[in-house]
Amino acid sequence: MWRAASIGPKKPRSHPASRLLSSAFAVSAVGLLALGCSSQTPTAPTRSPSARPAASVPAPSPAHQQVVTFTSSMAPFKLPAAVSRPTVFAAGNGLLIVGGLTAADTTTRAIWSLDPSLRTVNPAGQLLVPVHDAAGAVVDGHDLVFGGGSTAVTSAVQDVTPGASSRVVGHLPQPRADLVAISDSNAGYVLGGFDGSQGSTNILRTQDGRTFTVIGALPVPVRYPAVVAGDGSIWLFGGEHDGKQVTDVQRIDLTTGHGSVAGHLPTPLAHAGAFTLEGTIFVAGGSIGATATNEVMRFDPAKVSFSAAGHLPAARSDFGVAVVAGTAFLVGGESPKPVDTVMQGRAQTGGTP
């Protein structure tokens, strides 16, 4: 949600789930959810054909089928300063960390380049429009930041591709903050959020960050959902609707643009992150009510079901996330104030359901 700018006496921070708009000042950001692998969730290996009758070869017991879990730890490096609600891109073998909300409750212009192998974080420019609770996607080879908030909800589309100065390249049809964005091989998609007064239902498609087409509508307009894509669909997990956290799992068919509520989370959840590792979709962290969680769930899109997959090393909400070389990096976030830590995790095959 966009938040009051830090001008004049500092006001106490409120929890993300209950923040209200200020008519004078407001700001916001949502972490990027980079599109992961689109293959289906791995299953146990199939048996080789046998000369014996099929009945003589016992079927594997479900209790012994291998599953994919998520193992994570704190990264051996920290950010230069605490930040929550940044937009994060995978950039080569590293990360690009853009904007966000500081511990002083202000929106930052900073862009950082993080190299996990060297364990270094270096300045990489500044935003023209400082934002947090924005969204990001790679479109036609460009790292684009959509909307967000600073002193007001903005419609700006900013190009922050490394190697050039950041610039405003276009505008959304309406201002949006608390939104998400994701891309496939053809285009970028902008979903959810609100314009400063009401939720946004239109699902936007763009191939350049300058022109947008409405391809459908969300059945439930939400702010702060987690997002992932694969196999011709975009999935939104939870979020906030009318000021309340929801359990809705929304599916958008990219062929038709049709949106539907396909299922439900085990409990209302917002401010979480989602990503794909080794063909498996994970939903991690977030806020349950007013409390951040460290739970990680595995999502089965065929059954639209969830199962426990592990835990983060600490409870976190409002982090940015990107996947680089098979590792998910969860950058910054709140617990309940902005933090300077980075969590890292990988998918691991083994164990039993």
C-alpha cells in the first residue's frame, strides 16, 4: 500500500495489513515475481516396462513417493540498508534491487546490483520516480517497473535495464500501486493493485511498456497478492480485498484472458512471495492477519492444492524475490519493520509427503 511520505514529524508505522491512505502523502511497492520454469511439478520416476504381468509388479506406495521441498538459509551478505517492498529482477548471475521503503518510512530512489557469488552489493543508479509497492517484469529485454507509490500513486513505467540510466518510458492507463506484474516469452502482464481509491480489476498486456491492452478482468480485485506463471496461466495467491486478507487462488488463462477463482489457500494470506524452482511452484512467507509467517507451501496447479514444503529461516512479508541459477533470493522485507537481510533457498527432491 502506498504510505505517507516522511515530511515533518515522523508518524508511527502501522502494519501492512492495516495501513490507510493519506490524502496528502502516500507511497507504495510490490516485489517482483520473476517468471520461473513453466514445467509441471515433478512426480516420482515411472517404472521401466517389465516382461512380467503388470499385476506382478507392485505399484509404488504413495507414502514412499518422493516430493519436492524447499530448503533455505540466510545469505552470507546483507543489503547496504534495510528495505521492504522493493522490485527485484534477475540480472545475469545477480540481482537488481529497485526502490522500496526504508527503515525511516521513506521511499528510496536507490537501485542496487547484488552479486551473490562475490557477496557484494553496489550502487547501480537511481529511479526518476521513487516508488515502493511497484511491480516489475522483463518485457522485450527491458527491466520495467510499473506504477507504485511515492507522494502519490503513480502511473509511470520506468526502464531500469542495467547499462543505461533509468528513464520513464510510458504510463499505465491509470495509476496503480500494490500491484504485481509478470512476463512470458511474448509480453508483460500487469494485475491487481489499486488506483488510490479503489481496486483495479483490468488485466493489462504490453509488449513495450508504452501501449497496453485489456485482456480480461480479475474476479476478485486484490492488492498484495503473490504471483507466478506457467503453462499458459497466471496464478494469483491471496492478497487483500476490501481491506481483508483472502484465500482466493485466481487463475488467468492467457489464451482467452478469462479469470476465475480456481481454489483457495489454507488460510487468508497477503504480502507473500511466489516462485518456481525445478518445475515446482512455491508460496513463501507473507502475513497471516497482523503477523508475518515463515511457512513455505508447495502448490499443485493440476489439483489446485497446497502442501507444506518447508520454512524460511525467519518470518518475513513484503520482500522482493527473483530466481537466479536455480536459487530463489528473498530480498529485504518486513518483520515487522524493514530488514537488511537476504534469504536464499533451493528446491530439494526427497523425503515423503
